[in-house]
Amino acid sequence: MSEMWINMGPQHPMTHGLWNLRVQIDGELVRAVDPEMGYLHRGIEKISEDRHYNEVITLMDRCCYVAGMAWEHLYILGAEAALQVRPPERADYLRVLCDEFQRLGSHLMWYAAFVQDLGLMSPFLYGMRDRDLVLDLFQSFTGARMTYEYMRVGGVRNDLPPGFADRSRKVLDWLDDRFREYDALCLGSTIFRKRCDGLGVLKGPEAIAHGVTGPMLRAAGVKRDLRKDRPYSAYDRVDFDVALADSADVTGRYLVRMEEMRQSVRILRQVLDWLDHHPGPVVADRLPRWLGAPYAPVGAEGYLLKRNYPKGLGLSAIEEPHGEALSYVVNDGGEHPYRVKFRSPVFANLSAASTYLVGYHVADIPPIMGSVDVCVGEVDR
Amino acid sequence: MQPQDLQRALAPKLGERLLGVEPFAGTAGRVRFERTAALETFRAMRDDLGFAHCAMVGGIDWVETREVLYVLWSDGARQYALLSTTVPANDAHVETASGVWPSANWHEREAWEMVDITFDHHPDLRHLLMPDGYAFHPLLRSFKLHEPEELEVKVRHV
């Protein structure tokens, strides 16, 4: 009778989304865990098979509700590889801009939610306040705060509005100052340190074997960042460092994400400078007609073009705010993707839950799961 | 790492069960193998070639056959590699990779419930995203979301 299973979720403040963590406990000790997923499954991969290539982009925003732009980027890279389309250079830089602002937005959201889990209420408000500045910037050039639908196969939808660079630089300067305050609030707080230091330890080799990626892996001292290792878009033309920590615990993950935000600011400054001096097209010219307008009436010529989809499989990988996101898009020559498959970093990080939860106390679960940064939308798809 | 390197390392171990290594853009190559050689291929990829990270296992339904696609990553070579094996649709099973890469566990559960590929000796092959007892495999091509006729709007002229 000493051991029993309890449900943490699907409605539990720790879950940050809709999922259920089944925990086997012995007194206050965690003996085994079994995450139960699927509450948010919408069949995005299946719906994609019935859609035109550009119509899938709207679904990608819904994949991860805090990092929609990164998921658009992932899908677009896969579709472009399958369809053999190259975007212009300015679009590459605009995509990096989107990705890094999205990383800031996602990490600020994580900061707000994670620190609130620990019982520190004011950082929550600061995190949400600063994330709103990033969302304001997104709104100014995509028209949306969450579901952007900004990237296109072969480029992006539109260029930046006038004055965007100045507004962005103001936000970046503001954020740079705020990171110091965040650290003072958290790392200087005894409550924070007592609830985070030495918890949820997941060392490098075990993390690799269990497929853990992103800040969780880098907090264990493994230097793997797809932006450096396998640069996509314009990441090979910007200068930044990979954030690393070696404690492999909750505090380590906090440090890595904070450093990543600083590096994002650094990347964004370079990208904004580049964009100032290199005007140009943002969509590939000579785009096949069928990519430009899915519903345009097609004549005989258009019909012929429609039959000319290259066949193949396109693989893409990006460093999403949560870790390594992968996708493949299979094209069989039809006008819809034959098969789309996504690898969500949180999916893999959650599947390793037993490695970093077993052996700790029940009260340690909220800080540990908070440091994983769960986004259920992309796990369940 | 080049496709030839994969070929050189795998050919002695797999013999004829290695069906070929072809170049694939952005990766070290795409390895095709017979499903009977699954475990040897996984072990050789991990131990001899250093692909310690299994990023994804996915299934593709080609109607008469089904393809299992593994995406691996090597921290040493900083490269991906693809493994793929094709199984007949009426006998779709392959040895599990979760003994070699624990990360394959959930991906295989998903491939089983979505594309109906059974992974032999999997420690925990049960539903992941779908409820227990769900009788369909939604990512099969035969699973239709709707028939196009149903969406037609009937317009009444008055």
C-alpha cells in the first residue's frame, strides 16, 4: 500500500498545457512516471495531406502556440527542399529575424511561467510585459500576435514596415537591461536557488541516448546547436556563441536560456544592420504559378505547370526555442504534400521524463517540469 | 562523412542485406537496408559510425508497401544520416530500435498507431496520441478525412 499512482494533470498548474503526468509515488518520493499525451492532438500531419503547400503554413502556427514562427520556418525549409525552390538572400535574413524574435518571445514566456511555478509572482508580470513588446513588433509586420502566417514557400509574405528597425533596436536595448534584473531577481533569491540547484539532473550521455535536445542538452555541457552545426538560412553569416552550462540541473537550464536570449539580441542587432543596407526582393522571382496562387483559375498552361511538381523527400532541421525540430515533406508529384512529419523537441524531452524525475520529491516536479519548457501543441500536433 | 564512408562501414556487416547507400541533400547519405538486418544496422550506425542520437522514426504509407525512416545525428561528424527500410503493407513489422536508442521508444509508438507498423520486441507498444482502443490508423492513405462531395454547397436558385 505504500506505493500508488497519482495523476498530475490534465488540469494541473505544472503542466503548462493539456497533458497528464502519471506519477508513481512512495511517500513523497517519485518511483516512476508515465506522461500521457494526446489531449491536444489535432491531426495536423493528416490535415496537411489535404492542403496546398502554402495552406499548410496556417497549421504550423497552431503547432506551437509560443513559437509559431519557428515552426513555419521548419515546414518552409522542408517544402522548399522537396520542391527545389530557393528564397532570395533578404528573405533568409528576414527569417532569421523572425526566428530570433520568436526565441525571445518563447523564452520570455517560459521565464514568466517557470518562475511563477516556484512561487515568485513578480517575475511573471515582468516576463509577460517584456514578451508583449516582442509581440508588438510581430504585429507591426505580420498583423498578428500569435498566428503569423508570414513565411511562404520561396520567401516571406511582405517586407518590414518603415521605422521597424528603430523600434526593434529600442526593444532590444530595453531587453538587454532587463536580463540583468531577471538574474538579480532569480539567482539572488534564496527561494529560487533552494528549489532549483541540483534538481532534475540529466547528464550528457544519458541525455543524448534519450534524444533530449535544446537548452536541456546544452545545460548538460553538450555543445550542439543546429544554428552552428548545420547552419540554415543566414545563420552562417551572423556571429554568436552557443550558450552552455555544466550543472545539468534546473539552474543550468535557466542559465542557458538566459544566455540564449542575450545571444538572440546580439544576432538581431546584426540582422537589423544587414537589412538596413541590403534592400531587395523578399520572394523568389520566377516562382511557379501554382505556388503563388493556389486558387487562381488555371488555363491550359497552368494546368501543365500543375502537373510538374518535382517528386522527392525534403528534410529540414532547425534549432527551435525548445530544441531540435525536424521535418520531412514527401512529394509524390501531386499538388498536396503526400506525407508531412514533424519531430517536436518537447516530444523527445518529455519521453525522457523518467530520467530526470525519478528519485526526486513530488514537490520538485513543478520546478523540474518548468525547466523542460513544455509546449503541448507541438508534442501532440 | 560521405555516402561512400557509410557504404564502406556497413557493407562488411550487412552483406547483401544492405540495399544501397545514396546521396541525400544535407545529410551524410540515405541507407537502405533489408528489415532482417535492422539490429545490425542500428548497432553499426551507433557504435562504428558515431550516430548516437536518433532524432526521429517515422512511417510513410506507400499503399502497397510502408517505409520506416530513421533520422540519425552524429555529434562527431555534425551531420544527419537517413536509414530506411521498406516492408510490405500486409506484413508490416520491423525490429525495434529502442534497445539501441531509447529515444526511439515514443517515435515508434507513434509510427505504430499512425501508420500501422509493428515494432517487434518494443518494450511498451501502446497508444500515445490516440485514446486506448482506438481502432484506426489515421496516417494511412486509406483513412480519408472527408469525401470531396460532402463539402459541396447546394445553392438554391429562387
